[in-house]
Amino acid sequence: MRDTCNSFDVLLDRERSVYQAYQLDRSRWRSWSPRMIWTYAKLLAAGRKWIPKDEGADTSQLGGDFIIDSNGILRLAYRSEDPADRPPVNDLLAILNRLR
């Protein structure tokens, strides 16, 4: 993360307290649906490596993307429907650039 996120803070939530506060979801079906298994298979076939999860990781946990400005105002709340569901990077960068 040092190599890719050096211009802004990235917070990790090992206890998942923020995860719960932001009402993020978990779903074994959406995490391991046929569509997601196909996505994982294509990534592996393209040469991506399978990285085992840490002990105690929740593989049913669905993610989200949040941008909070320097005044503590939530500027983006995006809750993922499945592990591959993420907002477009250009949208995230546009919000971050507006905040500068």
C-alpha cells in the first residue's frame, strides 16, 4: 500500500467496527455466486495469483468505497453488491480532485 496510496490516508478496520457502522453487507451467495466464480477463474487464467486470506478473514464480507473530506463530511458512500462491484476509478478520482 505504501507504493500505491502515498498521497492520502487509507484506514484499515481489522475489528470491522466501521464496516458495521457503515452498514456494509455480507453474503456467501453474492461472494461465491456462479458469476463471481467465473470472474475468479478468468483472473487466474490470465495469470493473477490466488492470495490466501488471512486466518479469520470473512470471505462473505462485501466491500464498499467511502470518501470522507478533511472536515469529516462523507462525500461518497458506495456499498458493493458483490466483490467485483466497485465505482469507476475515474469517478473516485474526480471526487478526490474536487476536494483539493
